[in-house]
Amino acid sequence: ESYQEKAWRKFKEQPFVPIGTLLTCGALVMATVKMRQGNSQSLNNWLRVRVIAQGATIAAVCAGTYVMGSTSGDESKQTRQLDEIRAHREARAGKDRKEFEDRLKDAEKQWK
């Protein structure tokens, strides 16, 4: 499983976490802009939005953890699929390795 595949799988499992993270970062950037402009009232509003977004993100993490924890007793469908994919890749790698070794032996015999 590549980094991109893992990130996409995690996003599918808990879509509100990355969305909340982006909202938190966006609110922080806007607060920084308002601070540089000297607009203190708008700065305070954006800092409040950041706190709310951050709290919602933490709530999403906790809720997602609870949901994932409640399904941990039974192997989830995704976990089984990942195990099957991993086993298939390992079997394929073993087969490829065996074929390579056979070709290598044949090549050594031709040179002798």
C-alpha cells in the first residue's frame, strides 16, 4: 500500500478529519492576514472560528476512533481486503522471484 493509497483509505474512513484540518488551517491563515492588516475585531472572529474548527476536528477524531474501535472485534471488510491484497502481492513477488532465479540459472548454463 503506497502513501497515496493509505491517505485515500484514511480519508474514506474518516472524511471529517482532513476537512476539519483544512478549515482550521484556513481560519488560522485568515487570522494572520487580519492581524497584519491591524483589524483586531475580524482577527478575534477568525480566531474563534479556528477554535471551533479545531474542536470539531478533535470531535471527528474521537468519533472516528470510537466507530473504528467498535468494529475492531470483528475484522472489518477493509482489513480483510487489505490482507488479501498483501497476500496476493507476496505470492506474486515469490512467483516473480522464482521465475527470475530460473532465468538466471538458464543464463548461467548457456555461458558455461
